[in-house]
Amino acid sequence: MAVPIYLQIKEDLINHINEAPANSPLDSERDLAILYRASRMTVRRAIDELVNEGYLYREANKGTFVANRSLHRKNSLEYDDSMDVTLLYFDVKARADVAVQKALALKNDDQIIKVTRLLSQNSHPIAVEELYFKRRDFSDKEMEIFSKAHELNEFMARGTTHYEFHAALVPVQYMKMLKIKMNTPIIEISRMMTSKDGLSMGYGVSYYNPDTYKVEVTL
């Protein structure tokens, strides 16, 4: 299947962005449309995705610029090699809750793969993560990656991940694992994983221990 034109443009722009200094201006949509022999709408779609993913930023009445990658990252929550990953649960299920169904665009007869893992460092629990994938996307042989932490991490890093941060209370079933008390505020992070072709790869929800994990933003 041919790769959509806007994704080809997006990939080429990423190569350009990676070589460009932060805050340097991007060519206008008109000039890029001429360069790529595409419509301005197609170019705009590629740019919109790059803005959403933190590669570019816009300033009103000024234009579009290369973002500072130390502040905007494609995968800002990459797995640390020093982090221990313990598989807690792995199963193929016939049903998923509404949030998972919507995120993965599941059909009525779709089965899902659910993986629950504990992340820790130096024996201190950092997070419990629940990961969901469509069973039909994996052959029987490929199912092996779900029991291998490094291979699963590599698979998830192939695409682009969109994160959302929420304040929440610790789920009762994870209190002991995270070593925190009931009704303790925690950091809940949901993630939507998509391939380079823009297709859904997986969905996840992670519950982070606020005593061992912090999110810092410097502006």
C-alpha cells in the first residue's frame, strides 16, 4: 500500500528539522507546496502533525518554527535502561472497556491483548502500566514479545506516542505494589501509540508513584 503524500512530506520535513537549529523558520506552506508538488492542504496536514508532536511551533502573524527538542520530544517518557520491568499480567481478552475500544477503534469481534507491568528502579516502585493491543495485529510468533520487556519497549518506540497527564487517586489494586496509601493523589498518564502510517499501534494507562516520579517542565 502506497504511503500517503502528507506522510512522505512529514518524514522529509523531520529529516530537515533534525538538522536545523531550534527556532529557525520553516518555509511557508506555499513554498513547500511548490517544492513537494502537492496541495497546500496536504502540506498543512503534515505541518499540523509535526506541531502536535512537538517538532514545530507556530507564532501568530510570524510563521512556523523549529521547536527546541530539549523541551519538546517525540517520546518524552522513554524507558530507562536502568529500570526494572516485571510482568504482572498477560492475557488475550474478548472484551475491553469503552476507553480502550475507542482508542484502538475496535470492532465487535476484536480480541485485545492486555499486559500489566510494574516499573521499578533500585527496588523502588515507580509505576504500574496497563498496555492494550489488538490481537489481530500480531501473529502467534510475534506474541512472544509481550513476555520480553526489552522487545516490547522497542516495539512501542517504533511509532509516535501521544501522552496525556491526569491527576488521579491510586487504584486500590495497585496500592501495595506502589507502596502508597489509599486515596493518595498520583500521576496518571494515558498514551496513544501510532505507527508512522498514522495507524493505531496500542493504548496504555500508567499509574506513577508521586514519591518516586516527578514531571518537570522548564520554560
